[in-house]
Amino acid sequence: MTNANESFVYVIDDDEAVRDSLTMLLESAGLACEAFASAFDFLEAYDPERLACIVSDIRMPGMNGLELQERMLESGIDAPLIFITGHGDVPMAVTAMKRGAVDFIQKPFSDQELLDRIHQVLEQEKGRRAARLEEKAILERLRTLTPRETEVMERVVRGQANKVIAMDLGVSQRTVELHRARVMRKLRMRSLAELVQAVNRVKNSGKPSEGPARPGSDKPESSAKSR
């Protein structure tokens, strides 16, 4: 049974020796992992419920790293992707970074640098997952509001005073205050600032430019140094 809170690493490399070496390294660091000889095998086994990152060679037969990344994007797989590359693969890796890969690490690399990068990426992924769960909870609470409560909430978030809202809706100020209180109770908000932040966060959550940035997403070159 999948443990959604357990950090997990998928390893993809067509070289059996590399797969075995990386598996031993990750397990020695206490990380659960699974290794695949091809991108096709990985795609068949991928579990979206896992809190995971992917460590993949970029130059592989059948489906290379860029093609894997494209397939992941098409399939909605947004697990962070770290590429392992040879020196001649750097242009490919830069392209992959522009498409959303979190990093690329050149061979030969330090075991500790790779482990540090993986731990950093997994911690970031925990934050992203927590943010997504919180946004989902807010959306579910928003659906419990009545149409009138939603209307009042939207006007409150825009900064309108109770008196102005009452005039616009043709109701008493006391009625607006009651609706506002119900909104705060149903959404479990303790202050107006918290309400505004939560609603705006949910509205912006679907935008590609919003949300926690993944580490390394703005780096033009590898963060891991060659030996």
C-alpha cells in the first residue's frame, strides 16, 4: 500500500550498473526508491499518490529524457525531475530545465551532492503538496457558501465596506454583517486579511506562474559540480 507521506525516488537509467549504484546509494541514505531500465517502464509504474522525485538519465534508447519529460507534461505528471547528464548532453539538459526540470547534474558527480539535491527537492515537494492540499480544502469550504454569502464574500475581499455592500445589494447593513460572519465561520478564517489571502490564493492557484517555485527552476546550469 502506498504511503503518501513517505519520500520516494524513481530512478531511470538504461545502464544496469548505474541503476544498481544509485539504488544502493539512495537506500543507504534511507530513501525508498525503485529503478527502471527505460522511461516506458517508469511511466507504467508511476504512482501519482507518492511524494516523489525522479532521477533520470537524459540520453536513453527508446525514449530519451526530453521525450519522457514531454510525455509527463502531456499526462499531467508534475513530480520534480532531476536529469543526470554527460558533458555532451548539457544543451539537452538546458532545454529540459526551460521545460520545468528542477536540475541537471553532470557526470561524474559526488554522491553527497546528489543526495543533498534530492533531499532538497523532496522537501520542496512536501511544501508544494501541502499547499495543494490546503487549496483543495479552501475550495471545498467555498462550495458550502450560499450564493448570497459568496456575493458578500467577493465584495468583502475586494475591500468594500459593509455599508457599501448593503446599499449595492439592497439589504440592511446588519444582514451583510450576518452573512460576513457566516462566511468567516464556514471558511474557518480568523481575520479579514486571512480571508483575502486564502481567496486570492485559490484564484491564482491555476496560473502557471503562481505557487511555490521549485528549487533550481531559475538556474541556467547545473548546481552539482563535477569531480
